[in-house]
Amino acid sequence: MTDFLNKNGTPNYEPLTDGMSYQQNTPTPNQAPIQVNQTNNSYEKNATYTTPCHCLASTFLIFLFFLCTLVSAYVIATGIFENNIKVSLSGLALLIPSSIAILIASTFNIYVVIKISSTLGIIVIKRRKLCFCFNEKEVVQINDLDQVIIEKDEEGSFASSDVFKINFKLLNGRYAYVCRGINNKTGEGRRAYNIIRNALPQRIGVIGSFAY
């Protein structure tokens, strides 16, 4: 077989039977034109995985914050009305639990959204907090991703056989925290695995004790 002299030209094929040659895709006198549908067989798939909401813990933190704030305001107002400094100071002390609730709300994730966009080549991680001003957003390039690790969460108060976490391992060896404390009692680990596995290229491994 000889190389084409002109890469931009239309190649000629030699017919299997005797006769004159025809250009590629050019119909013979007794043949109708062939319609060629040029479609792209490789398609891009986008997917979104949202962790279950920590509604009970969120409700408790909100209740604690408003309760302590209202009681503190009442005690301070009473101290001012009675001109009693000690009562007012005790009311200020009640703001400590409210401050703790705000601190927890700034770090506690109500839920996490993982948006995998193959068309843009990125993964957007959105962590929703009780205080929306503390919401976090992180972008990871799919080309930088080596593995997705879905495994048992063995850290702190989340340590349980029915709780898992998701982390990304990048090609440079760095680990990127995604989310943790996800309850697996209803098979959430399997659901997370299916969504993430089907949306990412096969070269990226999805592994861990909950990736089955």
C-alpha cells in the first residue's frame, strides 16, 4: 500500500473488477448516492452526587443558637431594667453556647454536592453549611485525578462501620478532602460509587471498602 501524496485530497480506491476507478463516496452510474452519517461515538457524561442531609444535627444547632440567644437577650434586658450588673453579665455568659453553635455551623456540612462535568473536564465540590456565608467551593481538574477513595470514616465522632467518607487522590500524590460522615445504612455508599464510577473515565480508579 502506498502513502497518499496529498493528505487533503480524496483518495482513490482500485475496483475489485476491471473497469475505471471512482473516487471514494462517488456513486457509480447505476448506484444511488450513499448517505454517510458522521456521528461522534465518544460522548461526554455529566453527573451530580449529593450526600444525604444532616437534618437532625442541623436542627439541633439552630435550636441551640436561637434558644441561647433569646434567653441571653431576656436576661440582659432584665439586668438593665433592674440596674443589676451581675444579672446582665450572666446574660452575656449565655452567649457562649450561641458562639459555639456558630463555630460548629461554620465547619459542619449540612450536605455536599459533587458535580462531575466531563464536558468541562472539572469536578466542582460544593459544601453547604448552616451559615451560608461559610459555604465552600472547590474545583478539581479531572485530568489531575488519579483515584476516588470511598472508605470507612474512622475519624472523630463519625467513626462507625456504617459511615464513610470520600477523598480524591491526585496524580501528584496529594489527597483532596471531599466529604465525610456519610451514613451507609440505606446503601448510600453503593449509590455514590455508581454515580461517580459511571461519570469518570475508566483510567481513574474508584476504590475503597465502600466501593463495591
